[in-house]
Amino acid sequence: MADVLTPEQRSFNMSRIKGAHTKPELLIRKALYTRGFRYRLHLRNLPGRPDIVLGRRRVAIFVHGCFWHGHNCRLFKLPATRTAFWTTKIDANIRRDKAALDSLRRSGWRVLVVWECALRGTTAPNATGTFKRVVKFVEGNRKLLELRGR
Ligand SMILES: [Zn+2]
């Protein structure tokens, strides 16, 4: 098939490819790093392989793409084709995320989930506000927090 995607379409498709280094994740990492926090990335020995781990503070951070992780928000739209395939796949991701989160919490980890829509799209709060809430979570003692767009 001929390559007929515009750069915008290609960029959109690429944004849907599950990658370890998504842009929202890089933003969160940078926000933490510039404030002096040090962390490890994608630790395979932890449930769900959290994107960012601050071991001493026992904090695991997931930066979830709203499509892949089936977020109930404006960024999520089930594709019109192969709908059953996507539904099955995304449902499995949701179950896996839930299991990982429960398992981490049982082991005493504090878990922060930052949804893509907290940083991207028309419903996003301003990024600075999101970063402040991330830092507050890391420094505090809350056990669980999700940050999302409206
Ligand atoms: Zn979302």
C-alpha cells in the first residue's frame, strides 16, 4: 500500500505506538530532574514496570497514554475499524494496570498515575500545575493519586 499519510497523520499514528519514552513521560522526568529528584526508569522487576521509580521514597510513577490504557476521557476514541480487536487489547491493558497497581500498593509502594490528558489536549490543566502536584505527591505521604485532564 502506498504511503499516503500526511505528516500530521503519521505523527498521530506514532503517538499511538506504545513506547517507553512518550512525550508526557519525558515532561514528567524533566520536571522531577530539574527539581533535584533522581529516579530510575522502567524497572522490570516491579509489577507493571513503572515508568519512573524513586526507590528511596518508595514512589512508583506511571505515565499512561490515554488510548493504550483505556482512559475514560476526551483523548480516548475507539478506532472505527477492528473495534473488537482494540476492545480486547485495551481491556487487557486496563486489567494489567489494575493488577500492577494493587500489587505495588500491597508491597508498600506509593503509586502516582499521570494520564496523558493531564499534560496534553484541550482539557489539560496547565503543565506547571500538573508538575507541582507530581512533586507534592513525591514529597508527601499519600498512597495513591491520579492526575488527569478534566
Ligand atoms: Zn485521559
